Amino acid sequence: MTKPTNSRRDFFKKTAAASMGLALTPSLLAETNTSKTATPLDQVKPIWRNKQEGVTYRMMGRTGMMASELVLGTFPFNNDSYDPVMDYGIEKGINYIDTAAAYNNGLVETTIGNYFKKSGNRDKVFLSTKLSYYYGYIDKVIREIEKGLPQGKKDALLKKANEMIEQRSVMKPGYHMNYFTGQEAQFPKTYYRHLMLQEYGFKSEWRGKIKQHAYKLLEGALKRLQTDHLDVLHCPHGIAMPEMMDDEVLQELFVEFKQKGLIRASAVSFHNDVAGHLAKAIEVDYYDVTMFAYNIANHAALENLMFKAKEAGIGMVAMKVAKLLWLKDQPQWRLDKLNTTIPDKDMSKFSKAYLWALQNPNLSCCVSEMHTIDIMVDNLKVMGRKVDIASV
């Protein structure tokens, strides 16, 4: 892990220690949940990075972080040819960069870390990454359990998992959408994992090993990013079952990470069962930020929950806002709906998608994989714009 280069990590530690104490107990964890919402959002002190005239920023819930309305996703950023894109974005007021350990097996984090080292721009942005392999140790445990089980027992659990998925209608067309290859496979794997843990219990000796695994993942991310702290840490990355948030070990980890000054805010991301997961994130109340698929095709399932999430002080980052417009074989009605709600003929369909999403005042920002300067120019012109959404 890199050594601290400034006082911000020390500030995190002092803030966390003052609000959470120094010992981790069930009562303490309960207190941290209820205390988060004690301060009204309009009294939360804003935290600024790279503030520029003419750029619109929104507060990310109780974190106080003022994020640019569009923030930079980095999935394809696997070499330094993307440095000019990051330079341009920061020059134009973008102040939040999102990445993940799973992006090209850590190479994207390495690219961003090298960029920070060369540019000195780390302190101009809020930096977010994801512990993509948090369940690695649990999956190892499950494989060990499986060795002593007859095939019939494993088949029965998988059948039950599939029945739960069907009963919940989480794959119902119009509600569920595939944004990448293999996305649907997350459902049976996650539900099966949950049922296995329910059936065979959660052994106390696993807790320490899960934590060691998580710390190792975080240390690896910090090393690749060449920073001593993160502003936002997502875990799990791409969760696929709401019950997986009932994870006391994960909640304790977030408290510890904050106490040690390693992170500012806890976050979770999800593509699947978006309404179910957002409702659960509000319920458990240990997440400061959520990032989820939100677009003109699925928004009806989310609008009321987004209002409630903002009231609870949870920041919300919309992803996959324009992704549907890239995918093949998309129903024509989705594009027709977008063009009807925002009839501006001079805008690209992608910038229209971001402009549409940003009309939701409960949203903190939209993440966009702007991998060229031309794309960035096209998208950034929507920041700060207010339009009347036409009815459909």
C-alpha cells in the first residue's frame, strides 16, 4: 500500500473516529446506521473538487461530495492513450472517476494510477473503485462444502434457487435487461450461494479470513491506483440478490476502512433487480452511495425508490443510461420514446439519454464511458441544461 501523500487520509481517520468510536460492536454498528440520517441534507457541508465556473455539480447524499453531473467511467481505459481524455475531462470540470478491479484484470486501475502519477491530478477528482472479487473466499468455502454433498443435494439447491428467481420475477422482460454477456448467469450463482450459506451456516472462523481477503483486495487496488485513499468504494460489485446486503462482515469492513482513512464512502452497484436492490440498500442503511442501471426503458420501476433514497441521504449514480442505444436488436420503441420526450433534432441519441436522466432531481450524477474527446464534447454539453420532458 502506498504511503500517505497528504493530510486527507488523516482527515478521514479523524472524522470516522469522531463519529464511530474506536471499537466495533453490534451496538456501535446500529448506532452508525441511525446517526447517518441525523443531519438534514441541506445542512451537510459540501466537499468540492475541481470546481469550475459554468459546470453544474450535485451533492452525493450524506457524503457531501459535490460531483459533476456527468462523471467518467473507465472500462476501456487500458493504456496511456486515454490520458488526453482524462486531461480534457478534468479541464472541463469533471471531478469523479469510476473504475473497478475487474476491468481488464486490474489493468484499468493501473492505467489510472499511472495517469495520476504523471499528471498530479489525483486531488482534483473523487476516485471510485470496486472490490470486484469480494466473494472469492466465500466461493472457495462453498466449493469445499460441495465436495461432501451428493449431486442430488446440489441439484435440489440449484432448483430452489431457480424457483426463487422465477417467483420474484427478477428476469421478467421489460424489468430485466442484459447489458453485457453473461449477466443473467449472475442470478442462479448468487441465489445458490445464498441458499448454501443458509443451509450450512456461517462459521465464525470465516469472518477473519473474509476480512483478510477484503483487505488484500483493497490494498491491491490502492497500489494499482497509486493512492493512499479512495473517496468511494463499491462492494459488492454488481450484486445480484438483495439478501447479500445482510452481511455483517461487510458492514464491519466499511466501518474499519473509514476508521483507517482508507475510504470516505461505502457504495454498492447493481445491474440486476434494480428496484429490489435499491429498496434493500435503503433498508440496511450502511451504504452512502448506490450505482445502478437507470434509463428510459426501466425508470418506472425506480422513480419512487429514488425519491426515498435521496430522503435517506443516499447518493445515486446512474449507469447504463445510454447503453441500450449501443446494443443490437433493441426495440424501436425505446429510441422513439427518447426522441419523443426530448425532440431536439440537433442532439445525438446518447447525449439525449443523459439529458433525459439528469432531469431527475433525485439523481446525483450519470457515469459515462467517454473514451474519446469527441464523445466527451457531445455529452458534456448536457450538463446544467433544464428541459421540459414531453409526455408520451
